[in-house]
Amino acid sequence: MLAVPSALGQPKHELSLIEVHYQAGDRFRAESEILRFLHDRPAHPRLDEVELVRAKLYYQEGRHRESSLMLFSLLDRYPEGAAYRPGHRLLGFSQVLQGNWDEAARALRLGGAAEAELASLAELARPPPGAVDPDTAVAWSTFLPGTGFFLLDRPGRAWAAIGLNLTFTAGAAIAYQQDNLGAALVLLLVELALYTGGREAVRQEAEALLARLETGRREAWVRERGAPDLLGVGIRLDFGGR
């Protein structure tokens, strides 16, 4: 446990303590020191930078919506200052990861993004290569149960679903022809449950595949455009005597 009693009452040391916890990955202590600083020093000239560190902590935890809300508030209250451009850039990255393309473009532009970067953002908003439209996969399984899994490169599941549906459909037809209406009804209800469940399973798997591909592309995009560097420092300590 860090013990820095000399930091009390000295803004320079308090900022340093925040950065020590940030660099150590101790997010709880870093946020505690941030909240203490914000409460005790509401007029400090680096208050916007301290608030930006807190938004970085939430971003690193994957809490992008909360990080974005912090950044919207911060940038609205501090339209100038050291946190302005990096704050907009972090907000842009957070919006990219959430798929909010208009907000992402606006924030990145205010954060100093070049036109080439914004053009690549437009490309990122398109469906990723290898993705399967969930509605298309469901349409295949609606026409012939189980076939939507072929689009998802799951032939084993596709053939299993086709086999089960055909088995219960044939069983219901045979039972009906034999005047065994009770068995026919039971088999038909089972087939209906398989059919409905199969369509939902195809949709869920297509949506999960799409989400994985989108998440991977978005994370790679922000990483390649400097997110690790932006997050590598909480608050710079070259602040002279403040």
C-alpha cells in the first residue's frame, strides 16, 4: 500500500500520486485520488486534465458509455485547455467502439484528425468482411430449417438441424397417415419448437459473429491510431511548480 503523507496539501504531489496509481494500474486508488483532488481543488488550473484521467480509467475498463458521458461534460465545461484535443480524441475512440459514427467523426475532427483518418472511419462503419447478415441467415433457415448455419460456416450444426427437422416432420406425417393423431400432434409441436428455436439460434449466432468481427475491427482501428499512446499517460507531470 502506498503511503504518501507528504502529498497532502501539495497539488504537485497530489497530481504525481494520481499518476503513480494510474501507471500501476490501480484504478480504484487512482480514481479515489482524482475525486479527492476534484473536491479539494475546484479552481486548480489543471482540473480538466484530472477529469480526463478519470475518463481514461473508465475507457480502459471498457465502460465506454460512462467514459463518453464524462468527456461530453468535461469538454462542454472546458472548451479550451490542455484536455481539449486529447479529450476529443478519446471521445472519438470511445464513440467508434460503440458504433456511433457521426459523434465519432465530430469528436475526432475536433481532436485534430486528418481527412484520411476520417475517410478510413467511414470505411470502418461498413459491414466487416466475413460478416453474415442475420436476416439473410434467418431467411435461409426459414426456407429450409438449419441451412442458415451453412452461411456461418457451421456445416455440422446445419446438417444436424436439417436431420432433426426432417425426422420429426416425417414422423408427424407417418403418424397422421396411421390415424395416430395424438402422436402426430406431439411430433408436429416438437417440430415447430425445433423450427422456431433453430431460426432464433441462427440469428443469435450471426449476430454474435457480426459483433465479434465489428469489435475486432474497431479495437484494431483505435489501436493503430494511437489509443495506447493516449492512454499511456494519465496526466503529464511537467507542470513546473503547480
